[in-house]
Amino acid sequence: MRALWIYIVTAGLVSTAIAVSAQAPQPQKMAPQTTISGNITRGQYIAQHVAMCVECHSPRDESGRILHGQEFMGAPLPINPPPGWAARAPRNRGLLGYTDDQAMRLLTEGAIGRNNEQLMAPMPRFRMSREDAADVITFLRSLK
């Protein structure tokens, strides 16, 4: 009789726990962060031949040639910058430190940096279309 009583009480407690668990509000799952998706080949073309990002953001050898394999790794500017200009172009390979939204703003709203600051000349004040910017971002993110 005692064993039956323990069985009934235990079964009741388990049933109650299951019912309460089913009614309890479940933690909301975070929506996955959306990422920019673009055409890498087109982004490479824009970054190398249209926007010319590769020219300032890549180190050069003694003859002034861009070092193969180190494109977009950041470098001193290939010119003697006037006062008020940046002396170095930062690494933009991988867009480290930039969220997709920050990178999109930088390329579409006129060189606005991570902290909402206007980037120093000679950084162009790009006003790319969102499609062009997405392609460039996708290309730069694809570089390791």
C-alpha cells in the first residue's frame, strides 16, 4: 500500500512538472543575424578596377608594385599626404571590426566610419548603390 502511495504521488509530481513546463513561457530564440550577400567576382572587379580600393589599402615593393598576396592588408599611402590627410590606409581585407551595417554605411553614405566619424582624406566619399556595396563587402569578407 505504501509503495502504491509513493507511486501515485511521484506520478502526480511528474505530471504536474510536465504540465507547468509546457505552459511556461519559452525563451525567445534570437533571429539569426542577416548577412550581406553579393557577387564576389563583381565585388572584386569594383574594388580593384572601379573604386580602386586596392591602390591605397595594399603594401608595395621598392618599385611601387603592389605585393602579390597582400592586397587589402593596409599600408602607408603611396603618396606623400598633405596635412590633414591620413598617412596610412588601414587593412580592409575581411572588413575586420566592421559589422555589415557599418560597412554598408561606409560605402553608401560617404565614408562614415565605425563610430559615425567622417573618415580622413584621401578616403573617397563613396555613394555606391546598395548592390555595388554588397558585392564589395562580400568580396572583402571572402578574403582571409
